[in-house]
Amino acid sequence: MNVVITGASKGIGKAIAIDFAACGANLFLCARNEISLYNTVAELQQKYPDCEVNARIADMSKKDEAKSFGLWVLDKTKQVDILVNNAGQFIPGSIYNEAEGLLEQMIATNLYSAYHLTRVLLPSMIAAKNGHIFNLCSIASLQAYPNGGSYSISKFALLGFNKNLREELKPHNIKVTAVYPGAVMTESWGDFDNSKQRIMEASDIAAMIVAATKLSLQAVVEDIIIRPQLGDL
């Protein structure tokens, strides 16, 4: 099983990589930060020595780098079984006063990254009539909230991408799933004290994604909505 994961050096992406490595998958990972990415690779190789881990530095918000990462994957394997479009960025703000250029930055990172990589990998998946694509949307894809601004706009757009992809790929036997996490304990929360387990762990999201890949060929989980038990903060 060949699994491609973007934004895989930390947080949700890293947790997804860990769970697929535990399943014996061959991994193709990318991230912007070289040090954190290769630290993650070393950690995975040490814990799962039978797992093949391939990694490449890529800023997925840049079209050329997103496409180059996809071509690099196809140079190493002709079959992609699972694609997890996880690369993303959250910068809070309101439409009326957020920094100039923030919308373009959020769209490039949270939408275009998935669009360009998916387009590179899809021909091989269509030819194989096999595959599963996960798009890491957000609760912000479903409901506007204060200080969401351009981030929320970009996540609404990613949901539109996911819905179109789902319809287009039905005849090609390729599954498409949108994932909508609520509050998850990642670096975005800074020094938040989660000792009382108020918000979710990245491993919770990973577990749901891996579980969705284990269904019969004729079944697909179209949407995964997962929130903290006590609700989002």
C-alpha cells in the first residue's frame, strides 16, 4: 500500500504517517521544514524498520513545488493507493481587518496545494481504477465563526473541491473523503494546557482516516466530522 501525505512532519500529518506506518504502508511524505521532516522520517524508520519512508521538502502553496512533489512520487512508484491532502495553515483574522494578501496565502496553502497535487497523481489512479483521497477540511468548512476570516473561506473552498472530486471520480472507482476536525492539540494551540484532555489529539484524526480505508470496495465514508466531546473552544 502506497500512501502520500502532505504536511507530514508534525501534528495531524505526522500522526497519520505513524498510523499508516504501523499498517505496513510505504510512505511518501512532504513538508516545508527540512529538519522536522527528516526527524519524523528517522523516528518512523526506527519504530517501523520494515516500512519504506520516502520524503521530500516541498512548499505545497507553490504550484511548481506541489507539481514537482507529485512527479517525484510517480517517479518512485506507479501506483498511489491513498492520498492525504493535509498540508494547510491557520492564521486567524476577520475579513474587514486582516492583513492584505492573507486570502491569497490561505487559498494557495489550503486549496491550491491539494488541487495541483491531486491533478498530478490522478491519471495513474484512474488508470488503476483504484485509490482513496482524503482532504483535510475543517469544522470551519461547515460553519463560519469569529476570527475565521480567510482561513474559513479557504476551507469552504476545499470542501467544494472535495465535493466535485467525489462526483467526478465515482465512475473510476476512486473514493473521496472530506475530514472535518474540530479543535486538535497541535502547534497552532501554542502553550495551551490540555492536561484535562479538553481538545482532541492528532492521533484521533489519524485513527478515523485509517479506519475509513478498511471498508469494502463498494463502501465509502464521504464525511468524517470529529469534535471534542465537550465541543469546540
